Amino acid sequence: MARPARTTRPLLDVASCLLRADFRGTELYGWQIIRETGRTGPTVYGILDRLEDMHWITGYWDEQGSDDNRPRRRFYRLTDDGRTQVRELLAARRPEELARLAEPGDRAPGLGLPRGSIAPGGAQ
């Protein structure tokens, strides 16, 4: 599995944002990630491109109706391998944040911890 050449704060911010969405069972489009991370568009989209090249995420364009008066959105979600890699990355670089993500308040109601997730304290 490919790894990022450098682990930067923006990369960790985007990875954390994607993992939060994964825990909730949702997908995000680029503008949502920009707003949530507070990073610039070029920074976020550059990271998303790299994550997609490494097969950590998949992206797809939404289906836009002819009466829709907005630009098409590209949605992103973690792949199974990406989910594992992001958890490992956050466990190494931001363990307290990963522990907070694993708390029940960060998941949609009725969902348990995602497959193979790391619970607080490192237990699986």
C-alpha cells in the first residue's frame, strides 16, 4: 500500500475529516472538507488527488438533474485499505483525536465502531 511521502498537518486534517464522515456513514464533497478543515481549496484538492492516487479514497460525481442550478459535486469516501491506513496514521500522529473519533457521539445513531476500528485505549 502506498504511503504519503510526507505527513503534513493539512494531510492529517483531511484524513481526520474523511474518517469522521466514514464513522458517521456519510460521504463528503470537496467544499465540505474545505469548510471543516479550514484549509484552502488548492490544498484540499491536492491532498484528495494524492489520496485517490494512493487508493485510500474513491471519488465520484453526483447525478445532477437538468433543473439543478448548481455545479456538480465530487463526493469522496475512504476505501477499506484507506480506512486502515488513515487509522494507523492518526494513531501514530494524533492518537487523542482518533480516540475522540471512536466515541459514540461521532457516529450516526445505532452504528457501532466501524469494521476494525481502534477504540480508545487501542483495543479493537
